[in-house]
Amino acid sequence: MDIQSERITLLNVPLDIVPPEELPDLILRLIPQMGEQDDERRNIVLLSLRDLLKARRNNEYLEYLSNAVLVLPISKSLVSGAKFLTGKTVFRYMPFNFVISLLSILEMKEYPVYLLGAKRKTLRKTEKNINSTFPNLKIVGRCESYMRKQDEHRVIEAIRKSSPSLLLVGKGIRGKELWIARNSNRLNSGIRLWCSDLFDVFAEKKRRPSDKVFEKGLESIGYCIKNPVRFFRIFSYLQYNILLLFYRFFKKN
């Protein structure tokens, strides 16, 4: 599928260059016409530094990224790393703001959305708040997470029959974002997006970082304060920088 975005590789992991002003037209080109079915995988991935390092050691996850129609960075270190290795400017997206933009684009056309993930109370409040913010958006179904293995086929069939233009998947699903990869061929041809804490933010159980904090790349500080174990991720950051230097001076990206 030609979506007219530029794809580069960063440490052998795919990354797309999509200027924010081009996002609405691009998203509309991705959405299949009502009733249209095809074999295209329209998976969108919001990629963090941790995800990039995971892709380097997990072939299944790397394949998921390679087959995704869009891979957009959410970590500032990915933007600086891409500039360091390729000289190209990559545009970073805040997950919550990206989803808000995505829902706004879908609302203009009154396209349907399916919600999958989170606990029942969280999911209901998420649906209520989305309906309040986007009254013309059609939520055609929802299913809470932690489903039994034997119920998975029924859930996938419900998603396929409802033919959502967007399937939003949150935490609690077995396999996390790889659930999308493993079931891509069984779903309809709409856009699929994994965003772990999205429903908690919509349900007002978690706060998202401010735009100013995110713009400065300081959102990880707040996460570390809430969960000190995250401080150990500094070793991943050091590993990433060593890899950048290695690829810059000894290996072609």
C-alpha cells in the first residue's frame, strides 16, 4: 500500500517520517471504504526506545513492525538517534494526542471504532468519555481484557463482523501488541492500534504528561518517580547510545 510516507531504518528497525500536517490525509487514505475487505495489514505502531531494543532481540516483534503500515516514534531519543545516523528529521508523537487526532479524523467521516482491553469499569468510562468528546464517532463494540482463551475466537468474530475502521487495543490482552500481529489475518481490514495505558487515561485513572514536559522529553522522570524501578531503564538508554556509536562508525545502518 502506497501511503506516501518515508520509511527509514534505525538500528535495523523500521521508522516512518510523517510530518504532523500530513497525518490527516494519510490516515484517511489508510481507512478502507465501508464494506471493503482486502488483505492489507493496517497496523499502526507507536514506538518507544524500549520497543526498538525489543525488536532487535525478538524476531516476531520485528516482523510486526516491518509489516506495520506506520511506525511512529514516541521517544525523543529515537528522533535524535535517527538524526545522528541518517541526518533525517523524524517527527515524534505523544500517544494520547495521536489517538485524539486519530479519533477526530474518524469522527469527521462518522467512521466506526471498536474498543478492546482494560477492565469493565474502565472500559465503560472510556466509552462514555469518548462518546462525550466525539459525539459523531460510532463505537460499534467493546470487549474487556483478560478474556479466556476459548472466548478469543468469539471476540475476533465480533470485531470482524462489526468492521470497525479503527480497533483500539489496550492492556490486559494476552500477548499485548503481538496479539494484533498474531490475529491480523483474522481481523477486518481497518486500522489497528495498541496503546497500553490509553484506556486508563481516557477513564481518568492515570494522568498523561503535559505537552511541555513531553516536548522536552522529560516524561520519563515522572514515570520514574511513580515507579522507581524504571530508573534501571537508564541501562537501556546507555545500550542504545553505544549501538548508535557502533553503527555510526563501524556499520551501515
